[in-house]
Amino acid sequence: MDWTRQGAAVVSSIELTTGPRGKVVLVGPRENPKGAVIVIAGAGGVVDTRPVSAHLDYLPAAVVAEVLCMQERVFGASGLPPVHFS
């Protein structure tokens, strides 16, 4: 995944196993239920925003692990090395 910082958020493109593409947006720690969300543009410009946990059945395990690790690196206090964005 290619992560970029956008203001206070960290963002990457994502594709669900069912086909839709969108963005995963990290805005807070794992303890925050809305700290990681997936945003998918729907028909007619409708935007569907749901927590990552609502999409777990539609994401490969490696993607879920990377999202959680990045969320912890950016917003957590576990001692994982910080991220340096270019």
C-alpha cells in the first residue's frame, strides 16, 4: 500500500475483494471506532464511509494487518517505529 499524509489523516488506495475501490483513511488510534475508515464513491456521487471493521470480510488478511500496523505507527503508543512520509 502507498500511504500519504493528508493533513492530520493518513490515506491509501484500497480494493475490496468484491471489486469496489476506495480509500482507507486513518484519523485516530485503534481504540477509536472511527479511527480507520474506508471511503467508497458510489453511484450518483454518493459516498459510503464505514469503519474498516465493517469491511473485514472483504479485505485480504495482509491488507488488514498493514492497516492496523500503520494506524498503530501513526497514532499508537506501542513503540513501533514512526512513519516518515516523503
